[in-house]
Amino acid sequence: MHPQNYEIMVKLALFCVIILAVSMFFLCIGIIFKKNGRFPNTHVSGSKAMRDRGVTCAQSQDRMARVKNPRAVKE
């Protein structure tokens, strides 16, 4: 490769790193500048309307289904 190609690749890599850093900064503004800032809870159980309807996530349903049943018939 020519030295000019390396220069272009370094500039492109630096540009990508800067874009990623700026993007992360803007995504985290609410968390950084708020007192007790947190990410919003987007889990199904975080929604009151879903809990009222009895809707749970697949992981929670799987965990409940895997609990041993004390009344199960022994085979």
C-alpha cells in the first residue's frame, strides 16, 4: 500500500472514533447532567399497564415455569 492510503485510513479511523464519542456523549446527556440520572426502564415489567394486564416477559415466564412444583406426582 502507498503511504497516502495509510494516511487516509488513519484519518477515517479517527473520524469514526470521534463520531462514536460524540454519539455516546449525546446518548448519555440525560444521565450525566441529571441528579440521580438513570437509563429508562424499558423492560415489560417496568410498564404499569402491562403489569395490570398480567403480561410478563418471556424470561420471567420461563423462570416461573422452571420452579419445582411441590405438588408434582413422583414417577
